[in-house]
Amino acid sequence: MNPRDLLADLISIDSVNPDLVPGGHGERRIADFCAGWLQTRGFEVHRLEERPSRPSLVAVRRGTGGGKSLMLNGHVDTVGLAGYAGDPLQPTVQDGRMYGRGTFDMKGGIAAMMVAAARATERPLRGDVIVACVADEEHGSFGTEEVLRHFTADAAIVTEPSHLEVTLAHKGFVWFEIEVGGRAAHGSRPELGVDAIAKAGHFLVALEQLGADLANGPKHPLLGTGTVHASLISGGEEASTYPSACRITLERRTVPGEFPQQAEDELRTILGHLTAAVPDFRATLTRGLARDPFEADPDAEIVRTLISNLGEPPVLRAEPFWTDCALLDRAGIPCLLFGVDGAGAHAATEYVDLASLDRLTDVLTGTIRQFCG
């Protein structure tokens, strides 16, 4: 069982997320492949597919009893192939690196956790080993949400790339839609019109100030402060008409200790002040997708077990982006993130360092044996 060979097989399977790229192949073919690979190595395989053609796979190797269960979690979907430099589905090896779409994010982690789970269970363990190859992390993470409605564990490791550094926290996010109202009128009749775009400018200035206030506020030791930015803006009908509406999409990135309601309250306070101070200002606020930040307990048994299998002092770090760790943590499963070294996630060139792939596989194998043994 060689993680390099398995990774090459995984890279050759198109698993582009169709919610990101219309017409993308999705996870069906790669789930079929992983199911066959794991079944031949003694795992019982469960296919979860609430959304047709978007399966997540959960493979379980039952323990003999009395031990702790461990879930290894990773996503099998990728971002799109367009713009990749070369053939994104043809794995190539050069100077100790394997190139191809998903090598780094995160089929390297998938290969390592599958091989580690198979190696670790060659001899019976007391606890269950659970391998979750999930759909849709690159868009909405419905895959891990579906898995957690059916399975749990005493601990989990998410094998997102981390450069072989122990990742104990990451940011969350909340999306909002602001619609600033105006009044349509002919451009020659200013007494009749209210310019929604100009009114939205007041909000954007206040939003920039909120960002500055956050940057100067209390800092998380690994993640710093939360942030906010305007992502999209649209409004108006034509050059000769006062715009009746201006819509702004914004994102608030949160750190542990911050919550979606807090972020909403910040924005409602701004809108309330503008409504009172700016003539004819009116706006509505709608909260969209929200994902919690994540922070692991550094003294959790799974954290201590993995660190003990590193054999060297760990580098502890945090990620600015969101991962499925937050969903596992919210479900009451202690977890951390630990994965390969490399570069190029979502980029035109993507690679994994193959020595780190081997190292990750060895660390996971030892961790599984020790935690579930």
C-alpha cells in the first residue's frame, strides 16, 4: 500500500464540484473508486447520498471492543480544471513533487488517511477506525454535515494540507446582503429621485471604519482579529435614471469567541446610525451562510497522541480559511487539522511534496494505532 500510487489514481479521477463549476463531474466516480479500494481491505462501506450523484463515503473497520473510535475526514471534491497549466488529471512527478489538480487540496490527505487506516488495522484494534471521504467541502460542506447525522467518533483528524504543522484553530465567516433603497426618477428630476448608490456610499465608508476598528481590537493569539469586506455591489438601471436600489454582498470573517449574531448586531448598529443621520437613508439586512470558527483544546487526547507520533517538537498554527473541523467540533468531536506540505490550492499549478505525503501517512498510522489500540 503506497500512498503515492493511490494519490496518482485519485488525481486521474475528475471530481470537480458542480456547485462551483456547472457541469462538473462531482464525487460519484471517486466515491466508487474509494469504496472498492477500502472494501478490498476489510472495511464496511456506507454510501450517503441525500443529494443525487453527490455521495460521501464512510468506511468503518470495527474494533474488537473497549477502545476509542477515530474518524479521519477529508473532502474528495476539487475546484475547476480550467486554467490549469498542463493536464490537471495527469499526475506528473518531478523533483520530489507530484503535480495535478487536487494533489495539495486535498487528495494527498485522502490518500494518506486511506493508506494509514488500512495499515493501522492490519492487526486488530480495540476501537473503530472511520474513514470519511466527503463531498462538497469546496462549496457548502453538505458532505460532512450529512456524515455527522449518521456517524460520530471519540475524536477526528481532518487531513487538509497544513505543511505537516499541527493546526488547532481557524476562522469562521458570515455572509450578508445589504439592500439600500432609493427612488427611481428621471435624471433631470433630482427633486423626485433618491440615489441609492450614493446612499450606499455612506454605508461603505462606515464598513471600512468597522474593519479598522476590528483590526485595532482584541487579538486571538493564533489568528489575530476578525475582518470585514464588501465582496459584490450592484445597482442602477441606466445612465439617465436615479437608481432605486443598491445591493452589497459582504463577508465578515470571525475568530473564536465571535458569533454570527454579534456580526449581525454590528451591521444593524451601523444601519441604525445611518438611518438616523443621513436624509432618506433606508436599508435592509439579510444574513446568509454562516460558519463557526474553530479552536481545538491543545490538551485533548487526540492532539497529544498525534504530537507524540511526530517524534519532534510540533509547530502549532492556525488557518485563516474555514474547514470542516468546525462542523466536527460543533458535533462534540474533539479534532485537529494535520496534512501534507506543498502549494497551489486553487491555482494554475498545484503540487504535493511526496516526502511529506509519506511522513503524513506514517504519523497517521501511528496515531490510529495508539488512539484506537
